[in-house]
Amino acid sequence: MLILLPPSEGKATPRRGAALDLARLAFPGLTEPRERILAALVEHCSTAPDRAAATLGLGPTQADLVARNAGLLTAPTARADAIYTGVLYDALDVATLSPAARRRAAVRVAVTSSLFGVVRPTDRIPSYRLSGDATLPGLGPVAGIWRAHLGAAVTAAMGSGLLLDLRSTTYAAFWRPPRELAPRVATVRVLHEVGGRRTVVSHFNKATKGHLVRALLEEGDVPRTPGELADVLSGLGWDVELGAAERHGTRVDVIVTE
């Protein structure tokens, strides 16, 4: 089973730690595109910080983020599960998982990244700023680069198991499961129900996905199909509705009322 998460826009900044070593990251087949994107980002932020701020969608009070990117080659690193922050990652709270659940997270969870493609929670990375819809000078859209490389990495990580794809729309564009994998792909939509009316609310969506992944890691079962996943989640107390099979997978709706 592979649980594929989106990254967070905000990130923690480690004060100490070894510098980035791309050769030590998981998914070594992605080293070459990682090198190209990293070099382009560092050069752009080092030589044209004002233009880089516009490229990255940053305002005048966020110049420190451009400078941070310029120093990525020597910046301190920390585990990816400590770098990524925000609502989803606060709810997942990897640091407080049981030892068994943390071991499962290390082999079952991967985080999509515009800079690194995908990383494991234990990979040591620096804090960076690069959105999934960014376009870098000389390279073009980062999403286009990853579309040419992520398929093989994610498919190999799936093996013969289920892919639980929790990526947001921006990062889902990096790679979409082909039809032959669709029977083993589940996506999740979180619906907030109030007075019989259901809506998608960003905060509930992110928090619920974090709690859901945490519960799956603690429980330890390994569903192999979207239907089995829905059964596991129902058994864990979630209100779940299984949708129809679609081109890129099967949607599982999780209904929350609080």
C-alpha cells in the first residue's frame, strides 16, 4: 500500500543538520530531474531575487524565502515529516505515532514535492519554497518535468498493492494513474454535512485526511482495493460512501459533521 500525500506550502526551517545529499533520498531514479530543478531554482533565486519572487508568487515581505532557496545547497536538513507542516500534517502528527505506526509510515507514505518529485517521511530535506504550478526559467513548468518521471517511481512503490492518492489538484497534475492501475487506486473526498447539505471545506478536507492516514497507520491493515479501504475506514468509525470506478481510480467519500 502506498499513501501519497500533498506537500504543505508552509514548512519548518531546521536550525541544524547536514546539508542536502540527493544521493541519500528515496526514489533514486528521480535524482537527475531533482538536480535540474534544484540547480535552476538556486540560480534563479541567487541571481535575480526580484524576478524569482514573482516566479514564486511571493510578496515584498517574503524576501527571506527567496534567500532561503538561494542557499538550498548548504542549508540544514531535517526529516521530511518534520519539514512539512500545516493542517494535514498537524492532524497526522507523525512524531506521536506508536513505534509500529511510524515504521509503517516510513514504507507506506510518500509526499509529493515540486522540488524532489516524491520523498519518504524519513528523507532529510531542507526547507524550500516552490509551488507545484511554478515555471522556472530555462526549465518550464515543474509539473511538466515530473509528468515525464514520476510514473515509474510511484508505480514501483505501489507494487501490487493499493494507491491511496490524497494529493491536491495541483500535485495530481504531476502524474495521473493510467487505466490499468485504476482498479487499485483510491482517492478521497471529504464532505462536510450540515443540515443535510454537503460541501467541500478546505480545513475539514485537510484535517480529516491527516486523521484518516494516522488511523490507517495505527490500525495496520493493508487494504488492496478501494472497496477494502472503504470497509477498513468504516470499521474505524468513519462515515464512508464508495463511489463508482473512474478513469484514474475510485473515489471514496468521507462524511464529517464536525
